[in-house]
Amino acid sequence: MVEVKDLVKSFGHFNAVDNISFKVAPGERFALLGPNGAGKSTTIKMLTTLLKPTSGNLYLNSHDVIKDKALARKSFGIVFQDPSVDTEMTAYENMQLHAILYNVPSKELNTRIKDLLELVELWDRKDSLVRNFSGGMKRRLEIARGLVHHPKILFLDEPTVGLDAQTRNLLWDYVNKLSAEKNMTIFFTTHYLEEAETNADRIAIIDHGQLLTIGTPSKLIKDSKSKSLEEAYLKLTGKAVRDEQANPHDAWRERQRARSMR
Amino acid sequence: MKAIYYLWLRQIKRFFRSKSRIVGSVGQPLLFLLALGYGLGSIYKRAGDGNYLNFLVPGIMAQTVLFAAMFYGAMIIFDRQFGFLKETMVAPTSRLKIMIGGALGGATTATMQGLLVLAISYVLGFRAAHPWMIPIALFIMFGLAIAIASFSSGIGSFVQDMQGFQAINQFLVFPLYFLSGALYPLTNVPTWLRYVAEVNPISYTVDAMRWSLIGVSKFGIAKDLIALAITIVICIIFGLNRFNHIEA
Ligand SMILES: Nc1ncnc2c1ncn2[C@@H]1O[C@H](COP(=O)(O)OP(=O)(O)OP(=O)(O)O)[C@@H](O)[C@H]1O
Ligand SMILES: [Mg+2]
């Protein structure tokens, strides 16, 4: 279970996350959507102990993320939006170190690594230094690494960016299987709305650090009298392209517009 | 235990994979040995103090270990810049283990570099007073390496970029080293310099190295080892404290 209560994160005077609250049920597949700079990654960083919230409370698997970091860390796995592999180690070494850090039983370690590297088609490159991988290959390795251990809650921050269609499908099949078989909670962000529509049980849309709406994909579409999730999303967040933090007045105008749409 | 071992192994592997780091690690000490050892040797002899190369080698070994162990902090900054740091920071492995594993790895590679410099010194004509005491020198180097690797993990935890890290090297580590008596005897120096050397933790390691390799000590080995032990404890506490507060 994931619980976010009155969460705020400010950088100077700017609120990247501005008083957000929501809950995600165990086993649920939950998508956090929003334009560039909306505060999705910042929210995930706070949930995964990388950033300290300015105020508010966070619970993972009923552990207080701020007070019980160590217990909270035992509850989740994460695939980051930004690169996070060691490029001076081989693919196998990256997988192995991760498995050790996450206490994967040594009996299963080799088979799990092999299965996952085969899944993302990197098994024959397992002994190459990651430095020599293409961008997509690195991303595939990060995905595989994020799945080596089986956490209660899995965070995926734009997992499919830069992946080919085949790998995207493989990823979602695998993630959906994990969620169904192990009752794993999936918490993801994406800019591909159809991905959220097919793979999320519930969706939250945030913009300028504020929660605009939350509900099942069909509810979001119905409530905004739209035909597709994309239409609903655009109605809520506006059509303007985001120049992050460019002009506070613009940001304010956007916010007012978004409010009037609700 | 396993986590510590694999984090240690990562440092070892990365060291041996970087040819430039191995070459670079002995380049500077070699320059010091050649330029100072041969350049100042005759003056030193005329002053009646004996063989300068013998005097210099333990100091240069300490220098090598000092800067090599400082480099471990730079590795943390690289890990932050390349994003790998996040991977270890969110893992359900305690920060204590993560720091110990990495710092032990950094200390091991630093000690190996110190040994390499000893080997080169032998080629240049250096001879230990009692070869059977070389393992003691090794032990002292490792102690220094642990202290400095812990210290540098602390620095790497809150300094965000290499420029900041280099500034610490320039304004703290270099002065500590030059004022430690690694390059000149502390017997005939001005009083202020002697006082500085006496509160400088590096002086005691250099002195202990000298004691184990050429049988000469200014402070006495007991005092040296106590100072080294205190340095190790303080550096580990500092490193852990800072490392615990990393925000990636
Ligand atoms: N360390 C920081 N210092 C200052 N501002 C920051 C910091 N981290 C994030 N921000 C700002 O917070 C806002 C939210 O950023 P965040 O990365 O959470 O957006 P996002 O929703 O993940 O966007 P994207 O879809 O582009 O990944 C942005 O305006 C960003 O510039
Ligand atoms: Mg993001």
C-alpha cells in the first residue's frame, strides 16, 4: 500500500509538489500522469527516500517513509527515469550487485538474472561493459535490474522511454504478470497515455505540483466528457507546452485554467 | 557481509579496469622520488643526515596512499553524476554496510598503490632497514587508507561536483601533506612548523612508516599508532555521519 498525505516539496520559493494526497491499494496498478515538470519524479523521489519532503507524510506498506527509511526501503523496487547503471561494470555485474543489495537468495540469483537478461535480450551481451551499450540497451538493462527482486511495491518512472515497441510490450506483459501473480503494487509514470489506459487500474493526473483528478481510466474519460484518455488529459492540463518554471505568472494562469476545467 | 564484499569487489574491479588510473597513481610519486630524491639528495647528505632517498620513500608511500584514498571520495561524486549512487541509496542495505564496502575497496586499492611505489623505490635503490617489517608498513598504510577513504566518503557525500572536491584537496589535503614532515625532517624546522606538524595527523603516519621501513622515528611508534587510531575513529564517524545524510 502507498499513502501520500498533504505532501509538499519546495525548492526555494517554488513548490514542485504542492499539497498532494492519495492512496494506492495493495496489488493496484497506479499511473501518475502529468506534463513535464508536473512533479511526478519529485513525488517518486520522496516516496523512495531519495528526497526529504518539505512537509507531509508518506507511508509504504504501512512504514513511515520519513521516520523508518530502512523498513520502507525493504518494501519497494524502482526503475529511475534517469540513468542509474554503473557503466564501468558489465551487464551481469550490475544485475548481480543489485541482487545482492536486495537480498535475493543465492539459489535463485543466477536463474533470475539469466531469465531477465534473456527477456530483454541482453544475455549474449552479459559480459560486455555497459559503457559500450546503446541507449536502449542500457534502458533494457535497468528494467531487467529493477525486476530482479520481487518487492511489494514497484516504482517505474517513465520505464518505456527510448524502448522499441517489442520491448515495451514485453515489459508490460511481465509487469502485469507480476502484479497478478505476486499481488505486487505497480506505481508508474508515463507520457504514453495509451500505456496508462491499458495498464493502470487507476490514474492520477497532476500539474504544477497539484492533483487535478484521480480515478479509473473510464471514469476520467466519462467525467471530462471525452472520447479518449488523451482528450481528457489535454482538457485537464491545457495545450500549452511546458517551459518549466519559466514564468511564475504563466504558471499561475495555467493553474487557474486547470481549476476552471474541473 | 555479502553486500560489503561485492561493493568492495566493485572498487577493485574498477581500479584494475582503468589503466590510466594505475599509471597515474604511480606517475606522481615517481616524479617526486626522482626530482626530490636525486635533486635534493646531495644537499641532504652534505647536511650530514645520510641517505635522502631512504628518508623520502616512506613519506612518498604515505603520499600515494593519502591521495589514492582521497580519490575514493571522487568516485562517489562520479557515481552521483552518472546516476549510480541512487541505485545504492534506495537499496535495503544499510548505509553503514554500503560505506564500509566502498571505503574498504578504496582503501585496498590505495594500499596496493602504496606497495607499487615501494616496489619502484626498490628499483631506484631504496632498501628497507628490516625487510621482515614491511608487513608492518603495509598495516600502517592500510590504516591510513581506511581513515582517508572514510574521510573522503564524507566529503564526497556533501560536495556536489569535482571542482568543490578539488578545492578540498588543494586547501586541506595538500597543506596537511606538505606540513607533515613527509619531505623533510622535523628536527631543524622553525618552532611554528613543528607545532603544526605535531597536530597534523599525517605526520604520525609518516613517522610510523619511517619507523617500520628505515627504523627512524621522531614521535615514537606508540604515539604514532595512538594518533593513527584516533584519526581512523574520527574519520569513520565523520564519513558515516555525512554519508547517512546524502540526498541524491
Ligand atoms: N533539485 C531541484 N532543485 C530545483 N528544482 C527542482 C529540483 N528537482 C526538480 N525541480 C523542479 O521541480 C519541478 C518538478 O520536477 P519533476 O522532475 O518532478 O517533474 P516530472 O513531472 O517528473 O517531469 P518529467 O515528465 O519531465 O519527468 C520542475 O519544475 C523541476 O525543475
Ligand atoms: Mg520525471
